[in-house]
Amino acid sequence: MVKKDMRRSEWRRILRREYVSRDCRMHGLRGKESLLVIREVTGPLTVRDGGEDVLIAEKDYAWVQIALEGLPFWLTAMYDARGRLIQIYFDITAGNRFDDPENPTFVDMYLDIVVNGRGELFVMDQDELDEALAEGTITQEEWDKASAACRRLYAYLKENREAVLELCGRVYRELWEQLASQ
């Protein structure tokens, strides 16, 4: 299992970045929202999304991240250099940690859900979760929790996709303004 942080400090591809974050509260849960603007990279990052290649990290691309205490997922909304939404990516997690309130972390539980730019939903990396169980990297209980969290989030997104898109857009605009005023 891989531990990731909100600043994406483990990501060597980013040579220069701008970052701003703030506390948030949603549905009675406390959390953190951030905007990471990628100013310089070693090279672009392209991923497979619904059978096609999608560029998600390049000069002047921006990532909004939202993490809430007590939830088993982490939202990352990716925007191109013109501010157009590329995709929303949900990492299923073993919980979001706020030990460092300025840089929350999560342990990645392999499963992911993507809402692409066309609004289509995809569950990704089920094979990685299954492989982690088979290799003993995770327990059956952890597999069960990750799978259940993925099913619940997928069902929620099917019914609330537009609200999530609007939330991401609002947070993107507000944090961009906050970054510009610094």
C-alpha cells in the first residue's frame, strides 16, 4: 500500500509547483481542500481513461483535492491549463489522516473511481486490489472494506454526479482566487 499526501511531495515529476489549502466542512465532516498548480514537470503524464489516453499532468495543469475525516476516499479533480475539467478521480483509501493538518495523507487501497470529462463513471484497478489480497499485502477485511466503499461511492456518484462537478468547479475557482491573492 502506498501513502500519499495532499502536497503530492512524493511526486518527483513536478519540478515547480504552487499550492494553497484551506479547512473545509461538508455534510458535517471536517476536512481539507487544496489546489496544486503544476508549473514545471519532467514530462507530461498520460493515463488510460475509459479506453483512451488522457493527459492529466503538464505545465500549468491544476489539481483540486478534497479529503474529509472519516471517509474512505480522496477526491482529485484535474484541470488543464485553460481551466477545463479533465476528470475527477476518487482514490479509495484506508482512511484520510490529518496528523499534519497542513498536509493530510491517505493510504491508497488500490481501487479508484473516475468521472471523465464526458461524465462517464469507471471503476478502475479492481485487479490491483485482488492481487494485493492474493499476495497478502492486504487482509480480507481490508479488501471487503475497500470494495464496499467503492460500491457506496459509485452509487452516490450515479445519483449526484452534477453536484460533485459543481462542487469541484466552485472549489477550483475559490482556491485559484486565494492563490492569486497571495
